[in-house]
Amino acid sequence: MVSLLGKTLEELQAVALEAGLPRFAGKQLAEWIYVKRAKSLDEMTNISLKGREALKQKYTIGRHEPVAKAESEDGTKKYLFKTPPVPLSKGERGSESQFIEAVYIPEEDRATLCVSTQAGCKMGCKFCMTGTLGFHGHLPAAEILNQIFSIPESEKLTNIVYMGEGEPMDNIEEVMRSLEAMTAKWGCQWSPHRITVSSVGYPKGLKRFLDESECHLATSLHNPFAIERQQIMPIEKNHPIEGVLELIRGYDWTRQRRLSFEYICFGGQNDTPKHAKELLRLLRGLNCRVNLIRFHAGVDQPFQGSDEQQMIWLRDYLTAHGLTTTIRRSRGEDILAACGMLVNALQKEQ
Ligand code: SF4
């Protein structure tokens, strides 16, 4: 069965014609899927019974509920989804089902969902528990959107961050499809400024994202020195951050679109005055924000988080020198839902 979730208006119009329906039924399908958020074709009462039966021969909506949930003391909830078989290479048919996670983070004035774009990840960042799992497949747009649509708090969401499992720019085709469905007039009609997509700096996908979307960008920096960055982020070897920044500098960050840099603080390894000065040099002239993140040591990880005082010093130093810097509050640590901790027992067993 093929999922309708994740299809564009044009594709839905083609689906309608294929099912013997008029072309305008494509718009009705889009409305049922993205606005009314129908879970089954039977709900689509303005589409003829015959048309719905024809659609059912090949299509489903593609919605499915999470299979498990863990709730943190601070209200953060981690949802586990079982995907249909997902492909290991683009254009391939999927071979195996995977478990993926999405994290719901409620705050006073907002409710954010952190979604996964791949099962596992190829990038192998040394500090990241997801990275240690290896790569298990690209998520189709339907599976990215299903995380947003199928959590119980879906209607409450005010923001979405693409910061879960995977490197979004390595699955750019499906990520762009999901962003289009979320922001298009025929789709969910969200402002792109409510969505942030993260990247370690994978230039090919990043360029397309910057060209074709207005969503915010969060770049994972974590160290301003190439040699040191490469030791914790293998991507630095083939795609140095200096080159990624050159690409980023070619876009307009003075309007509503936001640029931020994520910086996990490792005690003594990237939080010293030498690192602070190099950060200022590297990001000079960019209209951006740096988010300092406390490191959450996972099992078997040879890293230590910075202490609170050092993070405060780093924040104040960078801010005093004109680089807006904040310390991001950590959420969901007790359920392994915080940054770099998206891993689950089921995946580990595979
Ligand atoms: Fe992949 Fe992000 Fe983890 Fe790096 S930090 S291994 S890009 S999920």
C-alpha cells in the first residue's frame, strides 16, 4: 500500500485522476489529509464511494500511532514509532521496519516536537548515542509527517524541530516534501518560521534546503577548530565547517529567517578561552545565535560535560563580544530524550 501522507498537491491530483476522479478531487484529498487530518479514506465523505473504493485498492493515508511512550518528570514525552519497511538508499524499496523516536517538549508558551528524519544516522558523531547505532534507513516524508500528526498532542504543537535521529540534509528529498506539506497553502499552512531544521553541515542537501525553504537553520558546530572538530564529527574531514559557513554566508539572515549554531559543551575540550576566541573569528559578521548545550553523558561515552560556571563564562564572553549566546535548558534527560540521546533498546538489539 502507498501512503497519501507526504504527497504534494500535484501528486494528489494525479492520484485522483488515476482513481477515475476529477482532477479537483486532488485538492479535496489534500484538505482531508493535511487540514482535517483524516485517519482513513472512509472519512472523506465528499469523495464518491466508488472513488474511495478505487483509492483503497492502492492507497492508505499512512497514519499510525506510536507503539510506546516514556514520560519525563519535566513533562517531556518520548514517543516510539514502528515504521513500515524503509529504504537504505534513495529510490530503493524499503526492506525492514525500524523503530524511530520523536520527542514532545511542552513549555509555558510553546509546545515543540523534535522529529527524526532517518532511522539511526550515518554521520557517526562520537558524542551521540544515535550515531553509535549506525544507519538503518531514510524515512519517507509520510513517516516524518506521521510523527507530527499522530502524537496525542499534535493539535497543541506550536513548533517543530528536525533534530531527532538522522541528518536531515542526507535525506533532503523527503525532508523537503515534508516541509512543503507543513507550510504550503494546500497543506498545513504553518509558517516556515515555526520550523527549525538542523544539520552537521552536509553541503549538497543544505544548499537545496537554503534555496527552497524559509525554515530556520540550526548548524551543529561543537568545536571551532577543524582538527578537534574532526575528532568528534567525522563530517569535518570531507566537508569542513569553513566551507559550510561560506555557503551559509551566501544567504540573507537579516530577515525573519533565523540562523543558530548548536554547541554542546565538553569540559576542557571546547569551552576554553582559546575556543571562545576562535568561535568569534569563525562566526564574525554572521547574524546568528549560539546555543550552548550541556552534554549528557551516555553509557560508555568518553566525554564529560562542562560545568555550569564554565558554560556561564562562555556565554557571557561570547555575548560581551557581540555574539548572541544562550544556554539551552536541558529537557527529558531522565528518559534519554535529550539532545544526542535518541536511542532505544529495541534498535540496540537489532
Ligand atoms: Fe547523526 Fe545528529 Fe547524532 Fe551526528 S549528532 S550522529 S548527525 S543524529
